[in-house]
Amino acid sequence: MRQTVPPLPEALVPCFDAEGDEPFTWLREAAATIRDQRLAHGAVLVHGLPLDGPEGLVRARDALGIAAHTPTEAFNNRSDFGNGIVSPITWPGDRMICPFQEASFSRTFPTVVLTACLAPPDGAGRTHLGDMRRMAEHLPAHLADRVRAEGWMMSRSFHAKFGISWQEAFSVPDSAALDEVLRAAGIESSWLPEGTLHTMRHRPGFLAHPTTGEECWFNQISFLNAGNLDPVERRVMTETFGKYLPTNTYFGDGTTLSDDDLAAVQHAYDAVRTHVRWRRGDLLIADNIITAQGRSPFEGAPAFLVALGED
């Protein structure tokens, strides 16, 4: 992923300060207002909650009336603290994470993502937000129309001793259980000669928000595309795995994205990207369909917890 971005405006999301001696009671009473603001603006930031561990995030999620979401497929290893609380995706701290929507490669996905800041990053570390309702206006019309009409495809190959295993990704003990999960998820699969599981799925590129009806860009066609790898890393992986890279993406008809296509998508992400500054005790409540999230490189020893949720 690219390591530099132009200066970003601060996110104009509604901010609330938790009030009183019973902040979770206040949060419960403010839940309807926070939900309305989330739907209008894509995210809400609450300051001053006692979020010092998984239990605090569970209390916040419950106060907001949000149910826990259980993913059907993992992208990479995350620490699981139980009760629907996990760590952010594993990613080197000195690398930027391009904005993405959680599990947008799956048929089932969280509608809300809650991120609790237990310890903020040092220096200029920021979380990036992108309004996916505005992506299409910044894309070439032919590209937006193509993704809208065709959707996109994702290829994933589980190579031994590289990344997580298919057992970990799909939380299954054996191939029989795997077959059931893949059928339910609409994922095609095959076994390569060396015993590597190769999967392919077709997904829509845009979604109509289930509450507002707004059209939202909802995919990882850029984030998981091999063209966005560091050139040296891409060459090494291509030499090692051939065409069966750990992940890659295509247009809905299986056509490869060009460098110009990827640059256009990245430009659109940049055009809608803003940033959030963190304080200890902050809770970011983001609509996972409206808002993509990423981050700048982080310094220090930041600590975050994530709750994937459903309205």
C-alpha cells in the first residue's frame, strides 16, 4: 500500500462528551441520537468513556443497542477477547492502512464498527475515514458504471506457512465443515496440486444502504489487489506463488484491473478521506457501509479494541 498521502482535513463527524457519573447510562440515553447522527454523517466520536479493556467496550456496545457480529471469514489474525471484541487487523505499525470496509468481501458483514482507544498513538498517528457515498462522483464514469454493473471478484489462496490457514480463516476443523461454509457463503473452491486451497467469489461493488437507501461503494477491489503491493514484495510473491497469489481482485467478468484503474480508485479514496485524532477513552462508532476506515503509520504503543456489530 502507498505510504504517503496529502495533508488531510479533520473529519467533520459529530462529537459528544460522555456526561455524568454514569457514562454508560448517558450513552444508553443518547443511543437514538448517536444512531441518527451516524446514519447522517457516517460516524460519531464519543469522548471520555471509561474504556480500559474489553469489558468497557462490551458495555458501550450494549448501551448503544448494537448486537455482536460474528464474522464468517477472517482476513488475518486478530486477538479475540471474547464476547465479540477483537483487536484491529494485524498490520505493521510503520505502514499505512488504506481505507476499507470490514468484511466487504463476504455476504455477511458488520453494519457497525466500534473502535475504542485505550492508548492513543504518539506523534501524528491518525485514523482515516472515507465517505463511500461520495466515491462514485470522484471515479471515472465508465469505471464506476462497470463496477456497478459487474461487481468484482476476489481470489484467495491459502498457502502453507504463509498467512493464516483456511482452518483459521473459516473457523472449521476439516474439509467437510469447510465445504458447508463455502457453499453457504457462495464461494467457489478448488485444491491445487500441492494441497493449497484456492477460492474465488463474486460480490457486488455497490450496496444500497439498508436504512437510508443511499448508494455506497462497498468492496475491496483496490485494497486487496496485487497491484497495490510494494513492487519488491509483489515480485517475490509472484515468483513464489505464480498466479495463485494469497489475494487478488478482478472486475466482475474476471478481467484484470489496469494500473490506471487502480490509480483512479486510489484517487477517489484520497478525495473523500479525512482524519480523526485520538484521545484515551474515545469511542468511534462508524457505519461500516457508509464509512471506510484506514490509518496513517502509528508510532509509540497505541492500544485499540474493535467490536464488530449489527443494528
